[in-house]
Amino acid sequence: MEFTVESLETPALTKAQLADLLFEQIGLNKRESKDMIDAFFELIAKSVVDGTDVKISSFGNFQIRTKAPRPGRNPRTGEAIPIEARRVVTFHASHKLKEQIQG
């Protein structure tokens, strides 16, 4: 089964558009499609927030990385401002996805 997204009006693929694709191409009703997409992203977000890596086969990995505190500056005034330590999410594409992007 292949999904097509040629009819997208914007360059971004939204959750609503994903739900519409499930509705059109798999046959789920619109409510089930929306609920499935919401549950999928909620599960990924909860796992990442909890510190668990999320690995999606043939797509990539989402991981939490802790960035150390560092000195920064206000670009408008040039004033030195400390940047506090923080957690950020990173995404690393799988080799298969990278190969598809390269053609």
C-alpha cells in the first residue's frame, strides 16, 4: 500500500492531512483516523519527555540530549548572558531514509 501526498497545499504535512490520508487510503472513519494520529504523536512525545529513545524503523530516531550551560550574548546589546543547561530533542534519519532522499 502506497501513500501519496501530491495534493498537499502547503509544504508541511499536518496531522489533519495525515488523518485524511488514513481516511482516504485505508478506509478508517475520520474520527478513528484523527484519534490514531493523535495517539501516535502523543506516545512519541510522552516517550521522549520521559527520556526514552524512540526508534522508528526505516525512518529514524528521536533522542533527548542534555546541553551544558554556556556563555551567550544578547545580539542587540552585546551584553553577556549565561545560557542555562537544557534538554533538547534530536532527530537522526535512518540510512534508508537518507538513501531515499538522495534518490
